[in-house]
Amino acid sequence: MLQLVFKPELHQFDTVKEFAKEFALGEGDLVITNEYIYQPYFGDLDLKCDVLYQEKYGRGEPNDEMVEAMIADMNKMGAHRRVIGIGGGTVLDISKIFALKYLSPIEKLYDRELPVEKDKELLLVPTTCGTGSEVTNIAILAFLKRNTKFGLADDAMYADKAVLIPEFLANLPYPVFATSSIDALVHAVESSLSPKATPFTKLFGYKAIEMILKGYLKMIEYGPEARIPLLNEFLIASNYAGLAFGTAGCAAVHAMSYPLGGTFHVAHGESNYAIFRGVIDNYLEIKKDGAIAELALFIGGVLGCTADEAYDKMFTVLDKILTRKTLKEYGADEELLKAWTDEVMNGQQRLMKNNFVTLDANRVLKIYRELYER
């Protein structure tokens, strides 16, 4: 049984300038990022890189139309030897695609009608503390005509080098911090409950859970600004969670959040949080022992409560970090819940096979219905 996959080299720098100097950013490099990230941190460095600003091609999560437009502009720039993704999950996922040889039409790439072959070196630098994407081989895209999201996973999409720079998190707006760090927590929990979890993935997943929850407890006690001295901790925790789910996988929370995010253009971390409790509650209805009991005991130790109280206490903590909306508040209705169930069962089996217990279509619809008004 596969125990742990860790493909990229991992580097860390205190500052952006140290990173740019060490990796000699310049001609032949394509940087994919956001202007609000690049200009403050790199604008005065007079780098000779080609740069694509993701937000100029559309707002929100990455989608097929956005990527096709970026590919067209990249093709006008000439050849590149490296792709350097600097940003949140949207930018990192897009950067994985741009390191490949065959990109367009993007729909055929995701349908596996094009070969997945890397022909450029890939560097990934996260600027949030959520996705762990810098150490995974998965790129999530929303396909607008299909009204949902799909993941493309292949070893060719691992970064060659992952780089952690906590300086980027200092100006991260609180809502982005909250949704991204909860996303990391979901990664750590789902991978720890996965049938593919190993002692090695749990080593990283459990530690990520501990670091994130302890950080949240400090924020609840001292206020949101208490996160500032802990930003490096949150960045490392996100990376740990990425290492865990990169091998053990995510599961129903992600699978069920994709239709919500695709339909209403909800940020990935927020859509995961909208689904998280419903999945855990239903796992517990079906099976209370095994990995879910083991994890409850651990979480109880972190939060200072019994194992029986652990998940309720965890969600009480999370509700103080980010307000969770009901599916009704997003605009869902009964017909949409049924359509989402079909999408999950027919299009997200890559994730659903990682569930702690089997969830059939009736159970998935039940979860959606329970989350409709609570």
C-alpha cells in the first residue's frame, strides 16, 4: 500500500526578495500571479519575466474559459523554461496546467483526450494558508457549460519545487484567511478519515489539525489579529494537510462542494465549510468507531473536551472563525439538490471512493437536504 508521496523539493524563505534572488527569476520564466501580489512584492525588482495576471481573465475560481484566454496570450509570448505560480489555489492550479505540453482545448485535457505531459519546470509559491496545492498533483477547474468542477490529477502536475514564504500572508484579508485555513482543516480531516490514510499521512494530517485548531483558540480568546504572529504556523499546517491529502485523498466534503461552488461561484474554502458538518454528522450516524473515533479522541485532546464532544466542539470553534451559510441562502432549491446529487454520484467518484464509509445517492441527497436550512 502506498504510504506517502512527496514529489517537490520544499524551500522556505523569510522574504520575497530572498526567493527571487535564490531562484534567479528572469528571462524564460512565466510568472502566473495576481497584480495585487506581484506589484507590491516584485514590482521594484526589475525582473525580466513574462507575467500573466489571473484576475484580468475573470474573477473567482479558475474556469475553462479563463484558462483558454490565458493560453492564447501565453502563446504570443514565446517559449518558457519555467512556470512560476505565485498565489492562492486558483493561481497554483492554473500554473500546474501551464507547465504541460498540451493545453488546449482544456476540456479535452480534462477528459484525458490529450496526453498529460510536462515540458517546463514548475515552481509553486502559495500566498494563502489553505490549499496545500504546492505539494499536490491536482488542478481543479470549473467547466461553465457543465456547471460543476472537475479535478485533473497526474504525476506530471507535481511541482518541481514548492516554496513557502510567510511574508505573503501578512496582508491577507481576514475572510480569505478564514476560508483558506478552514479549507486546510478539511483537507487534514478528510485525509485522516480516508481508507487510504497511512501512519505517514496521519502524521501530517493530525499535526495540521492540531496547529489550526490551536491557532483558532488563540484567535477566539484574543481576537482575529492574534493570527498575525501565527501566520507561519498556518502556512506550514496548510502544507502538512496538502502532504496528507496528496496521498490519502479528499472525499465527500469536496465532492459535494464542487456543484455548490460551480453553480453559485462560491469560494472553494467557503463551499467546503458549507458541506463539512453535514458529511461528518452523517458519517457518525453510520459508523462511530474506527478512524472517526480515533480522530475524535485526538481532537478532544486539542480542544480540552471528551471524544464524544469533540466534533460538536470543533464546529462551535469553526463557527466563531467563519459564519456558515445554509444552501437555501446560496439560492439552492429541491431540484438543484437532486441535480447536485446526480453530479456527485456520476462525476465525483475519484473523491467519493475516499469516504470514511460508503455514501450512496440517497445519503448524499439527505446531507444536502439537511444543510438546506441549517
